[in-house]
Amino acid sequence: MLFGQVLNFIAARTFLSSYPGFTISVFSIWLCLCVIALTTVIALVAGLAPANRAAKLDPVESLRYE
């Protein structure tokens, strides 16, 4: 997000100076926070689901080699 703001600042003063109000990057802080929250939830579900399934197994049966 910071890089996008810097890019907008530079572009507005150089090659986009004839287009006032036009921006290249328009990510807002709430959108970034929502993406972080969504990916955190997905990672937790992806990690906890197999861990819960493995926790229910008998350790001796799991480690036995046939």
C-alpha cells in the first residue's frame, strides 16, 4: 500500500500530470485489512482441520510401519 502511494505521488508529478485525479494504485487501508483477515482465516482452517484429524488418531497405530 505504501509503495502504491509513492507510485501515485511520483506519477502525478511526472507522466500523469496532464490527468488530474487519475491514480494508478487505489488500495485503501480497510481493503488491505480485510485481505489480511481473510487470508488469516483461510490459513487457520487449512492448518487446524488436518491437525484435529491427526490428533484423534492413535499414536501407536500412526507410527507403526507395515
